Amino acid sequence: MRVAVVTNFKAGAANRITPDSIRAALQAAGAQCELCESHGPDLLDATRRAIAHRPDAIVAAGGDGTISSVVSLLIETDIPLGIIPAGTLNHFAKDLRLPLDLDGAVRVITAQQIHAVDVGAVNGRIFINNSSIGIYPQIVQKRDEIRQRLGRNKWIAMLMAFLNVFKRYPTINVRIDSDHLAFKRDTPFVFIGNNRYEFSLNMMGKRPTLDRHVLSVYFTNRTGRFGLFRLALRAVLGHLNQDKDFQSLDVEEFWIDANRPQLRVALDGEVLRLVPPLHYQTRPSALKVLLPPSEPSPAP
């Protein structure tokens, strides 16, 4: 088996997994390994170099942002994706029930069991986990400004950013259209998941499956500044309840329009500015991914 590994060790677990340890683990499992290393800005170039090798699989070693960037180019090919979770949160790997240790990830890759899962897209931009507009992109952007200006820890900067944005309580007036319905809403956020997320008292936003061919759209039932604060507190404490805290709908395709020239849009944690209307759609079974042999598909 020939694999090309795209590494990005700005990701959170660089102290545990290194390019050398990845090469050694793959070679010990009998795979030929070509490393295409990146340090952030050249991640797409590293992915293009990996694709040019035409390997049996391309392995993304990093966090959700790294995987999302690799996938944005990989879905235009027939090459399957292998994943070595080396980020801080690794949501995509966890929802695919992948091992989070290096040896376990390598066993899955070299078993070569290929399955197809969905991705989402907005105005042609790919996301593997979720997208959002409203308060969250503002918090992320403010967090990055604080880290750049003050050099704060990521989580401290996130808290400072939340408090800064929260005191202004920004809302966004949007119109949402799909084949089946159209409505307007003034809301602090709209959250769009690649497949359905489940929120409960003991589960914080996980997806039971990534092959239902839908996008799930969520709005908060909480209104006003105090309602938003309660929602954030329930999220931190792991006490979110899907029926109580959110309204949601499952669609294959829809549009979001707003009376603004641009919207901040978060895609897998990265914030972009896009021109509305935003066209969201699912891309069913667009991504071939290497999953554990014991899983015929992500567990329904």
C-alpha cells in the first residue's frame, strides 16, 4: 500500500505525534509512506503534492481544520482519505468512531476498508462538521484578534471573546428558503450540521451517522441576552437538550439571505466572509474514507 501523508503540526497534538513517528508506524505496518509536510499557510499546496503522487490513500494528520482543507481538494478525486487524529478536539474522527491513537489509526488505514460519507457545502466551500452564522463567527474572529494582540491561551482568549461579543448581544435577521418552506427569523445564530447532531443531557453534539444525506439546521429557542447566557452555560455544563433549547429542520438544500453585503461564516472553525445569499447543500457520499473493518458504515 502506498500512502501520501499531509501533516500540519500547528495542530494541537504535535507534541504526541510527529512526522517521524507517523512514517515509522506506517512503515512498520507495511505501507510505503510519502510525507507532504505543511506548517499552515501552504496546507493546500501540500495536499496538491500528495494528490500528484496518485497514492492508494491520502492521510490527513492533524485536527478538524486540517482534515477539512484536505477534503476540499480530495473529493474531486477518487482517492480515499485516511485520518490520523492529531488535533485538539478531533470531532470528525470521533463521529466516524476512529481510534484516536497513532497505532490504532494506522491499523484502520492499512486495512483499506473504504466507505462513503457526506460532506456539506456553502457557496461551493466544503465543510465536514458544521457551519454557522451569527454570534459564533464573531467570537472566533475576536478570539483570534485577542490571541494575536495579547498572546493569550486559546481557551482564555475564547472566554474573553465570548464576554466581549455577549455584552453587545448581536442578532442577525435572516430569510431561509428551501423547496418545502420559507421563513424569516431574528436570531443570534444559525448552526448547520453535516448530518444531524444530537444534543442531550449526556451527549454534547455528536452525530450518530454521516451518511443520511441531509443538512441539519438549528436555531435557539432562547431569546434575549439572558436566554443566550443560559444557553451558553448549559452548553458548558453539558446540559443541552435538543427539544428544549433548539428548533431544527433537516434539508438537502436551502438558501440563507440577509440584508447585508457580506456575512461572516464559520466553516469547521475557520471564519470567512461570503456574499449572500448563502447556498447550502449536502454532497451525498462525496468523500471516500477509510473506516474500521468492524464498522460497515458509521453507526446509524
